[in-house]
Amino acid sequence: MTLTASHRPVLADEITDKLRGMIHSGEWKLQQKIPAEPELMARLGVSRGTLREAIKALAHSGMLEVRRGDGTYVRATSEISGAAQRMYKDHTQEHILEVRIGLDTQAARLAARNAKPEHLAALKALLTERRDAWNSEDYAAWARADWDFHVLVAQASGNPLLHELYVSFGGVFHADLLRQQRRSGFNGLPDEGHGELVEAIEAHDEAAAVDSVNRNLNSCAEWLGV
């Protein structure tokens, strides 16, 4: 059947939803290049024009980034995250840190209430990975493990919207961590907001969890000069 003009937008919306689902499910990771057009066209059973409409829609929402001559990459795992990343470019480090304080403290409070044994085991494993990377001077791996730790605290909160909002801080968080790491005397293994936080979560002590996060973020603010 030949598609009419009225059918094309409906099909493009359907393909957009399928691509969105692939990204959201983790089939394609952040910063990963998605398959080339011919492969996606065959897999989804659509024309090049329909596929490009869908990719354009997700690029506009901030989930995908089309790099001319290179391909298309995953930029965010949801429209919320994509929009947030665009917004961060227009705000100061101080504004971003103030928002993080709100999200981090609430994530810590809820994690102390809702975290499951598997969350605690994964958090402890990330602390070990973070420590080993720092001690071996693999600062990229250290920053990645530190970020994964904080994302997991947000996930352990049991609030999927808070977790999704927190994930949107990924690029900013990495940049700030590596900026701090380059400063002389910086301690890359603070116990506040990390080891202490895990102990508070394990003890279901919401107040101690929030206090640990606040002390860690106050230290971050000092190093960033905000």
C-alpha cells in the first residue's frame, strides 16, 4: 500500500516511539552511536524519509545528536534529560549546584527509606571501583564511578522521576568533577556523601544521609568557587 500524506506523520510518530523505547530501555547507551540508516530501515521496515523524520524529532527533543559525516549518537535517555542538558548551558555553576543540593538531599533521604539490599551491594562495589581508579590515577574511570554512585543513590530512592532528573546532570557532573580533580590538594575520595552516605542508607537513618550529602556538596561548592 502506498502511504498518503496523512499516513506519513502517523508512521513517523510510530517509529519515533520505537526509537525512543530503544533508547529508554538502554539498548543504546549514552554517547553510543546508533546503527546506520540501512540497518534501521531494514529492522523497522520503513523508508529512509520516515526514519529521518523520526530521528529529526528525537534530535529536536535532545535525545539524539546528528553529527554530519559521522552518524547519530544518543545524547539523553529521555526528553526530560535532553531538555535539561540544553538548559544547563544557559545557567551558572552556582545555579546548577543549588538544584543538585535539592535533588541529592531528597535522593539520600528516600534511599535511606527505600533502598534494597541489591542497591547497597552495588553502591559498595562502586565505592571500591572509585577508590581503585583514583589510586591508580585513572581519573576518567574515577569520575565515571563517582557519577554512577550518585545515580544509583537516586535510583535507590524509589522515585523514578527524581532518578530521571538526576541522570540529566551527567555531563555537567563529569565536567565539574574533572575540573576539581585538576586543582592541587583536591581529595578525590571524600567519605562525606559516599562511604558515610552508604552507612546511613544501610542504617535507614534519613537525617544522617541528608547531613552527609550536605557536607559533601558544601565541599564541592568551595572547590568550584561558587
